[in-house]
Amino acid sequence: MSDAEKVNNFLEECGVFYLASEDGDQAKVRPLGLHFVYNDKVYFGVGTAKEVYKQITENPKVEIAATKPDASLWIRYYGEAEFDDDPVLLEKVFETIPDLKQIYNEETGLTLGVFSLANATAEIRSMMAVEEKIEF
């Protein structure tokens, strides 16, 4: 299993995860669920009409956090968001969460920004220690 698959599988086990960005001098955190692996990178998506997209394009340093349902382990995954407009990625988004096609399409005019993290680190942690550290 690749490192990207390991991070993606961990997020899958957690279900909802949280993305932190910065709005001026204020941290902003929101729950997300979209993630998938393609070409050995973990990808995420946010609507380009949303504040989070503007925040990430202004300051690409973000952090993702999630915990397993039993709270035995959690992940901190941080780096610099790099948006990618490859049409294949949008196809992967709709394979991953088909309902998003009803929101992001030509009829609604809404688009999705798909990104991965560069210069990234994933820390799989227990309450008192980093159990595994993965650098991308």
C-alpha cells in the first residue's frame, strides 16, 4: 500500500474529516467528506464559489484532521494546497460521490476546485505520541 493510499484509507475509516484554513487572522475549520487517491496523491474538493476556496487560494497552507470512531488514533495532514483542473479528477470526484454531479454542473454554473497537498506531512497519532509520520 502506498503512503497516499494509507492516508486515504485512514480518512475513509474516520468518515468526516475537518479542513482548516485561514481567513485573514482567523482560523476557519469545516467538515468535509470528499477524498480519493489518483496518481499516488490524495485529492480533496471544495466549491469554487465558497469562502474556503478563496481562503485556500490566498493562503494555500491548510491542515486536515480526523479521528477514528473509537478515538484510538487520529490524523493530522498538513501542507500546501495545489489545485488541479485535470478533467479526469472531476470524473473521479463524481465516481466517489455521485450526488455532487447534481450540484456541480453546467446547469447550476457551480464548479469544484480539486486539490492535493504538496510539501505535506501526515502524522498518525495517539493521545501521547506520533505513531507514524509520512512526508510527501
